[in-house]
Amino acid sequence: MAPPEALLLIDIDGKGRSCVLSGPNWLFWEEDVNQQKLLYLETFGCQMNVSDSEKITALMQGIGYGVTGEPKHADLILLNTCSIRAKAEQRVYGHLGRYKSLKAAKPGLLIGVGGCVAQQEGERLLAKLPFVNLVFGTHNLHLLQGMVLAAQKGKRCLETDFVDDEKRFDLFPGTATEGGVTRFVTVMQGCDNFCAYCIVPYVRGREISRSADKVLAEVERLSAAGVAEVTLLGQNVNSYGGRKPGEPDFADLLRQVAGVEGIKRLRFTTSHPKDISPELIECFATIPKLAPHIHLPAQSGSDRVLTLMNRGYTRGDYLAKVAALKAACPEIQVTGDMIVGFPGEDEEAFAQTLALMEEVGYADLFSFIYSARPGTKAADYADDTSRALKQERLERLQSAQKKTTLAKNRALEKSVQRVLVEGLGTSGDCLFGRTGGNRGTILNGDLSLSGRIVDVKIVEGLQTMLRGEICHV
Ligand code: SAM
Ligand code: SF4
């Protein structure tokens, strides 16, 4: 009888390694047969999803999964999705198509979809995509471990119920301590604003604030684990709490969090201009740990468009709040979001947006072409602006902003900035940190400086970051 061409020997070395005996060579598999199962997690969208993904990773580690950066090595692929614009949603389907092919070659592979697309599509996703094993909504992270264990036994699972009271935060996993010297801490979830274009209230549910005690306990836990900077996170942090007598509002919460020993720097995002109170603006003058940066999306510079968007403020209100912020904290850096091509935006309205940008002098601006989202009010608005014109407006806006950003970065040359060192930069041979104004900065120095705030002389202001030299530790 002819010998087999190759012989598979399992656990050849007693350490779980297998090999293939073929000709004169022993070809060891790289994979370990006793190896733990691996998770590949892909995150789309905003900081809320980045923060949820950290929690998903910790939850999956809790049921024995390790983490891989390679989908082909994974036993479980989870996508934490975004549906803010149609393109973001389409990307999710594109990636799922690729994982379907992986699953064809590795039938045991489990695939799960969570986040905003999962919330929006729910059962339709399971029906449309037979290779998907589980679908979990934005309020269902606490069920995820059970869902994955059930999927391992062959069950297809769906959980998309909203939890619309404070219980949500008792169910909600806390921020994982591992993951660097800066962390997000969720202080509220959901949104009640119903801006005419926005799907968030439909996929993230009603606005609920987390109790200050729980926020503080989490920040204390993170600080004890060596975290130096926290960013208080929510869709609209400015409307945090303050609904019952004696309950802290957002300015109170900031003061309390700033009091946590070991926390060196504090940030928050995202702010809605209509909810920024004089007390909150005052915090930039009175809380030294509060970084001089605010992300304050205007969305448009035209009063007519702002009304159509249901934003609840005028151009004048917005500019008055920016002026008050600059008066309270002259070095404050303002960043924002802008939508172009909203239904009803004509050339004059767009010119007002450009003028507002110049007047504010944004350090950076995220700008998007309007995308109609299912179920939102604006999806029913008549829209007679061509895609080509919207694209042209976006390009005009972005090229104006690029110039402002570069000029602002160059203006920092020779200045000394307080930079919180976050760790190694992407190239691996220098450090990366952020100024108080949230400018990414590369610098030379020892990795042991991670978590420290150092004085850095800026030697070069580039388009997307600064380059500096440490002048005082
Ligand atoms: N809560 C934040 C606020 O009130 O400004 C916004 C959060 S949203 C996740 C991030 C940004 O996406 C928005 O500021 C807006 O500029 C943009 N956005 C939301 N819906 C959009 C849509 N339908 N089309 C284009 N951009 C959109
Ligand atoms: Fe969306 Fe408006 Fe809520 Fe921001 S405030 S999440 S833009 S509905």
C-alpha cells in the first residue's frame, strides 16, 4: 500500500502543537491545537462605538476568547456597526460579504453584528444574511456573553430590545482598565433631540444619564489602574442630569470628576450648542484639569437651514457661545461638524456656513455630505441639489478648513505645549501625545513617560499633527 502523502500528528510535543509529516520535513502548524478561541472585532463609527468595543472585548475575554487582528485566524468575528450615513451602512455589508467567504472555508466560524445597523435592521439582518449567527442592539451588550455561548451550540440569536430607564447603566459593562492611559467614561446614552437628519435617537434610544456616583466610582477605578486622562462620553453630554432637585448637572459632574486624585486631564464629548450653560463655560476658566478644547458641532451657518435641521439655536446663538468660551479660556481650541447639501441649502446658505467657519476659526472640522436616513424627518424633505454640486461644496469647505488647520498648527511653532504622553506613535520609533487643545504631537523620549504631562517645544506644525521636543519633564 502506498504511504500517505502527508501524516497529521496532533499534539506532537505535548504542548498542543501539531505537525504534518511530509517527506523529510516536519512542518509545524503555527496554530496551537489547544489554543484559546480568538475574537476579531471590527469597529465602525463614533467614540461611542469605540468605547462599546472595548467593553465587548472585555466581555469576550471573560468567556475565554483571545484577540486577533486577523479575521482569518478568528473563531468569532464581531462587527460593531454605524448607520449614521448610508455609506457607513454599506461598508458594513461589504465587510460582511468578505467574512461570508471566510466562513465558507471555516464552517465553525461565528459571525455577529452589533451596534447601530444591528439596532436598525434587527430581524431583517438575520433573515437577509443566513451566515450571521447573532445580532445584538445598542442596549444589549449585557446579553452578549450568553448569546455567543448559545451560538457556539448552534443557536441563531437576536437581541435588540431597548432598556429605557436607569437600569441600563446597571446592566451596562464598565470601562475596561486595560487599554492605555486615556479612557472614555460613559456618562449618558441616547438622544432626545431628533435633529431632522439624524438616526441616533432611533438607534440609540432615549437620553438617560448615569448616576454621578457610578461615574465617579469608575473614574476612581481607572485612576487606580494608572489612567491619566478621562473623556466623559455621551451623544449630548451638556444635557446630563440636573432634572431632579439636587441632582448634579454636567458642570457639577465635571467638578466632581476633576477632584479624583490621579486624574491629570479631563475632556468631554459631544456637546450640543443649545445645551451649553454659562456654568459649563465657566468650568473652562475654573477647572485647571479641564483641557482647553471643545467639540461643538454647528452643522450649518444658515439660520434657515438650522431651523430645517431642528437644531434649536441660531447662527448668532452659536457664535455667542463660542465667544463666551474664548473669553473664559483664551487658548481654547474649537472643533466641529458640518453637513453640506442638506435639503434647502442654497448657495447663500452655504456661503453663510463658510463665513461661520472663518469666524470661529476651527482647529479641525469633520464635514459630511447630507445622507438621507430611514425614518428621519428630513428623509421626507424635497432635495433638488445635485450630488455633483454637494460634492463641490464639500470640497470647497474642506479645502478652506485645511488651510485654517495648517495655519493654526504652524502658529504653534516655537510655543511650549503641555503634552500628555499616550505611548508609542504608529511608526514605533517615537512617542505620541496630545496637547491640551487636542493636537496630536510626535516627540522623542522614553516610553516610561507614558501617562505623564510634559512640556514640549513645538518645532513643526504639520497638516495633521505637531512635531515637538521635550523641554521639561
Ligand atoms: N450629537 C452630536 C451633535 O449633536 O452634534 C452628533 C453626533 S453624530 C454621531 C456625528 C455627526 O454626524 C453629526 O454631528 C453630523 O455632522 C453627522 N451626521 C449625522 N447625521 C447625518 C446625516 N444624516 N448625514 C450626514 N451627516 C450626518
Ligand atoms: Fe443626532 Fe442631533 Fe442627537 Fe446629535 S443631537 S445625536 S445630531 S439627534
